[in-house]
Amino acid sequence: MARRSTWRIPIRLSVILNCGSRVCPATVTNLSETGMFISEVTGFAEDSQFDISIPLKEGVLHVPGKLVRLSKINGSKNG
């Protein structure tokens, strides 16, 4: 049985995370139907709410998001 219910698509996409008064650049490294993995997310608690700004040719797409878990990469939580 597969571990994930949806396929992940590898991507490298620069985004801006807006959380209250904090504005942080980050990178989406994969997408699926149900979420995305954003690397370089540090200093936020699980359940943090974000407005994710995704720059497009036609403007900026704003997507609401929630940090559901932190992943350890190279020994530190950063995604």
C-alpha cells in the first residue's frame, strides 16, 4: 500500500510567507493535490496560519495555508 494518497510533483518555486507581521521568503519544493512542501521555514510553530504569495506572470496568487508539520532536514527543522 502506498504511503501517500496523492502524487507529489517536484518543483522549485519561490514564494513569500505572510504570517501576522512576519514576511519570509521560502521555496516550494513539491506540490500535491492536498498540499505543498515549503523549505526554509524556520521559527514558526505547527498550526501557524499563512498567506502564501506566489508570483505569476499575470500578478500574484494568494493562497491560505497552515503549517501542519515540520520536517527535519540535515538535523534541523526547516521544512
